[in-house]
Amino acid sequence: MQKLKTGDQNLVKQMNKSIVFHTIQKKGPISRAQISKLTGLNKATVSTMVSEMIDESFVYEIEATQSSGGRKPVMLYFNNHAGYSIGIDLGVNYILGLLTDLNGNIIEEVSQDLTTIQYGDVKQQLYAVIQTLINKAPDSPYGVIGIGIGVPGNINHEETIILAPNLKWEHKDLKTEVQNEFYIPVKIQNEANSGAIGEHIYGAGRNISNLIYVSIGIGIGTGIIIQGNLYTGTSGISGEMGHFTIDANGRKCRCGNNGCWELYASENALLEHAKKQKVLEETNAITLKQLSTEAQMGNKKVLQVLHTLGENIGIGLTNIINTFNPQMIIIGNRLSQFSSWISNPIHNVLDERLSYYHKENTDINFSILGKHSIALGAASISISHFFKENKLENE
Amino acid sequence: MQKLKTGDQNLVKQMNKSIVFHTIQKKGPISRAQISKLTGLNKATVSTMVSEMIDESFVYEIEATQSSGGRKPVMLYFNNHAGYSIGIDLGVNYILGLLTDLNGNIIEEVSQDLTTIQYGDVKQQLYAVIQTLINKAPDSPYGVIGIGIGVPGNINHEETIILAPNLKWEHKDLKTEVQNEFYIPVKIQNEANSGAIGEHIYGAGRNISNLIYVSIGIGIGTGIIIQGNLYTGTSGISGEMGHFTIDANGRKCRCGNNGCWELYASENALLEHAKKQKVLEETNAITLKQLSTEAQMGNKKVLQVLHTLGENIGIGLTNIINTFNPQMIIIGNRLSQFSSWISNPIHNVLDERLSYYHKENTDINFSILGKHSIALGAASISISHFFKENKLENE
DNA sequence: AATCTTTGTTTATCTTTTAAACTAAGTTTA
DNA sequence: TAAACTTAGTTTAAAAGATAAACAAAGATT
């Protein structure tokens, strides 16, 4: 039996304070009276919580300009400049860093190419990016409240990098190292999971409690949001859906399995297929950029290759929908730029393969945060951690 | 923003009472003092809760026979005979009904063949089974506290049967009908989900918070337990993993998809394959029972067919593990009887296809409740509902 | 000017948890 | 065998927090 958390007055207060806080954050500007009506909490309770949060700089008030037939309400605002968060998208050949306010608005953006994947070198570049962002953070009551990092690899529950195949890293405790460098709380999460959270909090999946984020880049990673929470599995490595078999007799994947989905529906798959089909004159080095340009110009062979890609993506999405019955699927990362050409084949495959109920009830969307989804997700993990520490959010 | 539940004294009390109750249920016989030490709740708090539960007949006390150097403790016992639950496994050609105590111990078992799938007729037989079980229930403070029914079909969140393909039922509100007949709370759940809960509460998956139950019968259904709770998806129809594609170019399934897992790894698949391979003299009507007998006698062809079945099951399990990173997978329903012949091929496939971390950390088990898992799961859903109503369990 | 409305605070009450004191009932020690 | 020690469980007083009701503040309406 797991040790269950007992209840006391403290817990009650934290729950209610968190409710009042989120109401102000999401519905503000709003008056104390409105919060009381909306949440069912007593006016006195709301007043107590609010004055605490004003003392803590999380909330400020501005008198309303007009009344509705009685005393003018005092409007409450979430102070999204009480502190700032840093979100890092650590890619295989780039680092993208964002400084955001507590609402996830981007204040500064720093981007660098990575010329090496050597751990020590990457770490130094990472430190430089973080230091730049810290220097740009405006003065605020809480300063830089955390650093979130999205990494393309498997992260366990202790936030150690177990394996990042494309970076060739194994067992790196980056969290502790960065923390010791800057003395700011660090959160590390898998790239697809970060993207999922980014889209869930700020993007296409706001207010959607069951969603699957499908990151289609060099490979395919997925982030699972269930009942509003990230699901990371027993040891932190769920969501390896890029490696489910869609062709039991297909060719060997580097993961050990055969006929993995990402062999048919990823950036690598697209480029290989394009090369094989000789879609361009010089077949030696095709890039995504070239394919995008050619597609826009109506290159038939390129369109055909993209069509096939879309169909293959659709096959995998069918599996995801049958498994999770999610409210929404969000396709992100680099291949989402081809949305206008792959959307139709995806939907055709789904129409053909899904049962009636699933067809009706699943939204297929493309990322709306684009290249920022991972870094924003990472930043938001840190913000959420900060709020929990300050008892404004529950576990 | 979803309306969040506010906290008050009532909530705190319910949380703590539930903790004390579960401690007695799982660790009993146990004294008040021990509960206090174990849970961290004050002795006075524990005493208050306990005397309430004694008044409510959920707990009784017996003085201990010996002390440990001081006043003798009074030992507290969960009164598993405070009421009884009914669990029904409504199959395609049978009804299995169980009467259990509040600990899931089977008190009575009733089993009937179904000769028709006509809704009205099945309902009458179901009523007869339930009435028999009600009549056999011993006298108790709460009587029969609920009826749980596991059905082979899609159930939505309102517990309406949306579609039960093998029974050819659509949109049946069986819950309300049974409730109006017996005036006892009724809970309806999908067959695989019931099985998952059964194994999670009473079977191979006790104390395992992330597990996938794979019901391999005529088709394949799955039940998903995540963070200790059943996950049923946005509209209640998650877990259709029998219909994920393992061969994109495979043959058409009745669900509309191509190359579904259950076309290769279910009872139907096994029987067809056996027929094709002519494993028996008379090829016309092979049964599971015959295959079992022949396998025991060492029939090479049968063993080969079972070997292939195991491999195909393994392919699907690889997908499940890559997706969920569960702590345990439990294989149940009729095909689990072949465990001794399919276990090795399953493990071989997993060893070959899974990455190192998943191999190390995922337990593959066969159902230990056997033919009772669905009915026991259904009974336990009702028990859990009853406890929630009585504030002994949290939502 | 009097009355009505709406907002927000103050006050007294209620519930529940907790620490500390206390009673109960045993064992160990001198 | 009596005194000291242990352990179990109850009683009591205090503290925290939510709430309803009364109240004060500040506007609109009649």
C-alpha cells in the first residue's frame, strides 16, 4: 500500500488558494465577488487568499472604471511579470533558448547552431545561452524562477538523461550540473513530452485534457497527456510510439524492432523516399527546404512523395486513436511544415481505417507554436514547478 | 477552465477516514495506535474515525491476546460481510455471475449458457442469474450493495452500451433497465476493462499502478490502468489495441482497418491458422479444447501453430510496451490457457524487439483469476462505488 | 434625499486536526 | 509485592480555516 497523503487545514487552504489563483490567471481581470460566485468559495475566504497573493506580488489590483449598479468592484490581475522562466530546446544540431514571463509570453529568444554533439562542448554552449537569457531578464520580485530543458532522449523520473541516441549521450546528470552552475531550479524533460506540454498549456491543445502530441522529426516521438497530466510511464520512457510495428515483416530498425512506424513516416523516411524516387535532378543531398520549395512550385514527384508520407503518418495515427481515444492529436516538429500537403492523405487514411465513433470525435491538428513548442513547454514545466513550490498549484 | 473542487473540512475528513479505512482493510487486524503511527494521523483522529466506522458496521474489534509490554491493543478488523456484491461476466455465449463479499471472496457462482444473442432474451436470463444470486446473499447490514456487469462492447461514460458487435447490440441502456428491475445500483463496464480491474484489485496486478490487461478471446481487447486508475479515453472507447495495425498491407478487418493485430493473435486467428495447417484429421470444426488436448499430447503441427500465435502476440505486446512503458502486462481470457506453449515465443519476440530498458523493466504475466477476472472486476467496481457513496473511498 | 444594489470586510460560529494531559491496563524491576 | 516503566486509547484545550450573517463602503435609481 502506498503511503497516502493525509488531509489537514493546510491542504484545504492550498487547494482553495490554488483555485483562486487559477481563476485570476485564466479569467482576470476579475473581482473578488465574481471569484466567489464562480468558485463557490465564501467572499471572506476569497478576500483572505487575495490579500496573501497581493503581498506575494502574484496579484495586483486596479479599480474598475464603472459599476454595475452598486459599489465599483476592484479588478484583480495576475502579475505575469512577478518572475521569468527560461525554456531550452536542446536539439541535435541547435540550441533554442527562450525567456518567458509567467504567462509564457516570449521576452527574448536566443538561437545557436551546434557544430558538435560532444557533451562537454554542448554544455558550454548551453551555459552561454542560459547566461545570455538571465542577463536579459528584467528586474522582478522573483527573478528567473527556473530553467526547463527539452532533450531528444529518454529521461527517467529522477530527470537523468538515460540515453539520447542522436547525441550519443548516456547517463548524463545535466540537471544537477546546470543547477550547480546557476543556482536556479532546473527541470529536464524529453523533447516530445515538452512539446506536448507546450501545446497543452499554450498551443493547439489548451483545455484539452486527453491529447497525444506527435513530434515528427528525424524520428517520431510522442507525448501523452492524460486527464490533464503528462504520462511518462513506469520508468519515464513511455511514448516510444515511433517504434511501434506497423509492418511486422518490415526492415530492421536501429531500436531492434522490425517495421517501426518512424521508418515510414519520419523526416529520414521522407528524405530516403525522395532520393529513391529521384524527385530532384541532383539526387545526392536533398533537404527539407528543397522539398518545401519544390512542393510549392508543384513538383509532381515531390507531391507524390509527400502524399505517401501523409498516408504513412495516417496509419500510425489510426493506432494512436484506437489505443487512446484522445480528444485531440497534435502533429508537431519539423514535418508539420508540410501540413498543407500531408493533411489530406492523413484524413483519407483515417476515414478509411477508423470506426465511425473515432472519426467523429478525434481532432487532428498541427502545432500552432511551431518551432517554439518544445522550449515553451520546457519553460512552462519550470513555471508550474515554481507555482507548486509557492503553493499556488497542487501536485 | 474546468470547475475545480474546493476544499473544506468535509473533504479533509473524508480523505483521512478513507486512509484509516484502507489501512484497516489492507493491514488489519491492526490497532488504533499502529494506524496512527503508520499514517501519521493523530491518535485522537484515528479513534474518532474508527468509532464512526464501528457504528457503520464496516469495522469490528477484538481484544488482542497478548501485549507488547504495555496495555493490550484492541485489534480492528474490516467487516467484509457488511454487504455483498454481484459481478456479472456477460459473454457472447454465456453468463457467469458471482456473489462476493466486500473483499472479493466468492460466495456463490452461477453460470449459464446463452443460446441466443437477442437482447430481450439475454436480459431475461441475466435477471434470472441476478435474482438467484440475490436470494443466496446472507443477511448483512447493507445487503446486496451493487451489481457490476462486464460486457463485450463499447461503453460510454454514461455507461450505455454503444455497440457490442458480437452480440449485435447497439445503444442499449442496460444499466437503467437492470436498476429499475432490482433497485440496486448498477455499474456497466467493458469486458477488458473489467478484467483489468479484476486483476488489478485481486489478481496478478495487485499494487501495480501502471498495467495493461490484454484480453485475448475471439478478438483482442485491452484495459489500461494508469496511476492506479482505469483510463477509458475521451468517450469511453480507449483500449482498442486489438485493432492497431501490425501489417499496413495486411487484409481488411471488420473494423475498417487493415492488418489489425487481432487478425494474427486472437482465438479466431488461431483456429483459422490451425484449420489451414490441417493440424487435425477432420479439418471442419476445430475447437480450443481439441487444440489444448493435442498440444498436451505433443502434436507437432499444433505446437507449431501455437508457436506462431505466441510470436504474433509478442509483436503486439512490443507495441504496448513501447507505448505505455507499463510495469506489467497481464494476458487474460481464453487464450491464456495456452500459456505454457506461447510464453516462450512471446518472450523470444520481446527479447529480440525491445530495447534494453524495456526488457529489464516490464513483467509479462498471465491472468491468475482465470475465468473469474471479468466478473470479479465487475463486482469490485460496484464495491468501490459503494465505498465512495459511504465516504470510505475518494473519487 | 431616500432607497436599492453591489462589493468587500468583520465577526461569531462550526468543523476538524493536533499536542498534551490523562486514564487504563499491561510488563519489568528492585 | 510494590514501584517504575510501557503501551493503548480517550479527553481536553488550542489552532486553523471555511462560512453565514452582519456590517461598512460606494455606487445607481427613484
